Amino acid sequence: MTNHLADMPTEQLIQLEAKWTGDFTPLLRQNLQLDLSRGKPSHKQLGLSHKISNAVIEDFFSSDGTDSRNYGNLKGVMEARELGAKILGTTIEETFAVGNSSLSLMHLVAQTALNRGLWQDDRSWNTANKPKMITQVPGYDRHFTICDSLDIDMVNVKITSDGPDINAIEKKVVEDSQIKGIWCVPKYSNPTGNTYSAEIVRAMAELPKKAAANDFVIFWDNAYGVHEIKYPGDDLASIMEASKSLGTQDHLVQFGSTSKITFASGGIAFVSSSELVLNTLEKQMSTFSIGSDKVNQLRQARYLNEHLEKHMEDHAKLLAPKFSLVLESLENDLGPLDIANWTDPNGGYFISLDMNDPIADQVIELAKSAGLILTPAGATYPAGTDDENRNIRIAPSFAEQDELKTAMEVLTLCARLVAVRELIKNR
């Protein structure tokens, strides 16, 4: 007899529905408070950086002579720029260390491109009827929020195992001059955990040459560039090298931070691009800042420039068992039934679960009734709408191991229960 749920006779489905309902009902009385909704570092992960935050700085002067205690140096101290270059795979000259939020830098770049352009000429997105950006789906909801806040339309392109559908992207940017840019999470993408292939990276770097818009910009959000879970992790080709070889480096802006390396509330953010673009951004930053927290930059950079690899290995030791638990639970509880598929990433902060049937919203609501909070259905799509209603994002990082085990028991039970009810309804 097959174990696949869809192949079972109706009588057997009814029996399973009754059993799983019996398993679910007691959960409602337990007052569970579980949360797998956001990819936040756990308390233990944050504790790895206490030695950095508590370090006493005796020499406040950076290697470039900047007094970190004072105003000035919008580019960031040299040590921090070196760290950013190491994380992003760029050079110090191509990299600024600014503030603690790469999301703020993304908003700054998008707003600058919109209002004045990035190249100190007359090319700004405001000359378009209404600018558009390509977004990979499922993708990062904060990218969608930036577009919404700036009244930029979004054009969805599905992500595959080796990156977004490049053929679909090329067709769209060639045909539509209102498409001004693309959002990319190239390594361990949020939420799928996929990494772009070398071929996709090269094709991305070539987009500005093919685009109908001469002010096309690649937003390369490499948030998880050093966040391995398994070793060896995924290799990501250098888009800066590819862009330089193609002459498109003025249309590439890369972002990263230490938000999940040290402290989410007190990291260092990085932006990298060509000299032309960085000069534009520096002028723009001078209108609202007299310099970032350079003391924090020195403290973190002095440690991480020497110990980054070991520090990230310590993160992986905390994260790997959690991801293994989630994957084992999915394989054991859902795999034999063939009601869903999921990703098995080598790094990052998420596992993406896709139900075979359009029932993601029902699974998430049922889990919520039992005390498990998941990312809302559709949140990984613009306007909060997953037309297929299949994607569920799992964020294992924050919960402790015992909480995570319970959460996965709830999630997989809800997935089974909704799936079997859907099959019975449609028989």
C-alpha cells in the first residue's frame, strides 16, 4: 500500500483525519507560545559577541588616522571598510562602512536613484512614468516594503535552485524601459536558501548592457555571504569581477552587514560600488549624517578582521543542529506522504516549505490556533499575495532546541491535517 496521501482510498483518509484531529485537539489546551516567524539570532548566538562588545578600546585612532570618538569620515574607518570588503568580496576602495543597517542603505540607494540618479548626470528614475523593479519570489519582504514606500512597482520572477529565472528576467528588462533595477539575495536566499550559480551571476552582471533602461541598477543584497551552516558551504562567484569585465560596475551596488554576525541592533552596515556611485552616495549621506558610530566600527572590525572565520564557525555550531532538526522532522512526518517539498540549504537563516496543494494559509492559521506563529502566508511575495498559496517560510534560528522540536511537531501535524482535509473535500 502506498504511503502517498493522494493515492490513499477515501476511507483511509477519513481514518487519518480522525486520528490527526485527535492528536491536534490537546494542543489547543497547552497554551503554547512558539514563534518561527523571523530569522533572528538566538540568545546564544548573540552571546558569542559579548567579548567584542565588552572589549576596552585603548587606542581610538584608526589606521587611517581617524579619531573614532569624533565627527567625520562618512566612509567609515579603514578597519571597518576592510571587514566589509572581506565579507562582500570587494576592495576597501570599493566599500563604505555606514551605520548599522544595510536595509537603510538599500533605501538610501533606491531613493537616490529615484530622485537624483547615481551617476551625477540627468539619469534619475523619476523621469520614468512609474519605475519598476524586478523582485525574486519567494523573496525578502523588506525589499517589497522599500518599493512600496517609494511608489515603485514590482515585477515578480520565480527563483530556481540556481537563482532567479534569468531568461524571464532578460526578456522583461529588454522589453520594458520602466524596469529600473533588480533585487538580488545571491547567497542562501531568503527564504529558499538557494545560491546563484556562476552562470546566473555573470548574466546578472550583463543585465545593464541589455536593459532598455540606461539607468538600470543591480541591488546585490549579500546578507548571508559568510553564514555557512554546513562545510564546505556554497561558492558565490564575484559579481564585481564580472561587472568590471563587462563594463557595468557603475550599475552594481552591493550590501552587507554584521547584523547577524555580532548584534542585530548594533552591527556595521556596508555598501560597495564603483567610485562614481560611492561619490554620489557620500554627497547624499552628508545631508543627514556627520559620521557613523566609529567606536563600534573599530571594536568589531579589529576583532573580526582576525577571527571572522572562527566566529562564523561558532555560529554554525549553534545553527546546524536546529536546521537538522527541522529537516529531519519534515522528512519523517511529511516526506512519506508526498504532500510538500522543501529546501535543504547549506547556510543562511531559512528553510522554505512548499505545500503541494494551495493550502499554505490554512496551515499557518491552524498552527496559529495551536500557539505557533509563522511568517504570514504570502509575506514572501509583493503585496502579501502568493498566487499559488503554497509557500511557508521556516526560521529555525531563534528558538531553543526543545521549543523548536515542539514547534515542528505542531507544524507538521497542521500540514498533514489540512492536506488530508483538502483531499477529502475534493474527492
